[in-house]
Amino acid sequence: MRAVAAFDFDGTLVERDSLLPFLQRVCGTRAVVRALALESPRLVGLAGGGDRDLLKARLFGRLLAGRRVVDLDRVVRDYAEHVTARRIRSDMLDVVEWHRREGHELVIVSASPELYLVPIGRLLGFDAVLGTRLEVDDGRLTGRLTGRNVRGPEKVVRLRGHVGEGPLRLWVYGDSGGDRELLALADVATRVTRRRLPPPPQSPPTSMTGDGDPAATSPGDRPASPPTRPSPPRGPEPGSAA
């Protein structure tokens, strides 16, 4: 049976938001503050995911529209190296390594842009990154999204599109309301808070299930049925970090 561990990014693998620090590196703090101030009236009464998606798209339009993707390569590379070296939670790194040792496929599912999440995922050794996609036309960012903001139900849509059909054992880690539907999909769901997660097990437990098979344990001491190694990976899809 294929085994997949899916991780949210902001607030889960890293403690805080990753988008605004990236935009500051690209555009400068003053430009980001000005864009937020111009869009602040739209923050009043912000209630639904659709409104949040619109606000995000308008920020991208103000700050990124017209920029050549090739000109952002250095900023993206430096930001990815900075995040992986300094901002990833150490307890979550332990969880990621536990899943890697177990042979589970590692996937990031996040509303943050694939523009910088893909290189971060590659540096962390993830198999795929499913993030928000920015539209590119003739080598330049348009400021619009390709597809939907990957939040709420869209996380489920993207993950299902990635894993396809067939038997699956799914672990999910998330921290917010935007992860609710994805957490509900999991066989083993972990709501991440600011508190450190317990260390993952260092070796398979020796207790046996009623079938005589070893009983597996997931990080945080949540019970889980014995996972098996995933099928051989398919060719990388768009948005894959591998």
C-alpha cells in the first residue's frame, strides 16, 4: 500500500508566515507595506476563503505583475536556503525524517506559492510540492493565479490529483482552519501547535496486533496500522520537487 505524509507549510513546517518575508525580499519592505495599506479596506469584514483568495491575488498583482521570472531566480534561491537553514521547526524535521525512514512519500500542500516552495521542498528532500501557482506569460509574472489558492477544500483537490486512485495510507500535519478538510481526509491527522511534538519513535515497536503483525506507531504516539513502502515513484508532475 502506498504511504504518504502530507505537510502544510506556514505554521506547520515553519512557525510563521513565509509569504510576506519573501515579498519583502523581492519588492522591499516599503512597497509591501504600501500594498497592504492600499488593500486594507478589503480586510474589513474578511469572512470567506474566496475573499482571502481575492486579496492574495490583488497583492500579487500590485507587487509581482510584470517581473521576469528569471530575474527572481537569485532571490528565490537565497530565500529557499535561508528558510531551510533557519526557519524549519526542529521537531517537524524529526517528524519528516521519521516518515522518510519508514519509506513514506513526502508532500507539501500549501497556499504559499510554488515559486519558492518547490526549491524549499527540493532542499528538504520532499517528493512533491503542491502549492499556489502564479501565472506566467512570456516569461513574466502576470500577478494572477493559475488555478485556485491552495487552501481549504483545494488542498484535498490537489492532493487527490497527485496521489490518484488506489489504496493509500495518509498522514496529514496542519495547524489552521485552512487545513481542516485535509486533516479530515487523513488516516492519521496531527494538528500542529506551537508546542513541540513528541520525538518520533526510533525503531518499530515490538508489540503485535491481533493479526500477528508489528503494530506501527506514528509521530506523537498516535496509533497507526502497519504502513508499507510506497510504489515506485511516477515521473515528476508539474509542481513536483523531485
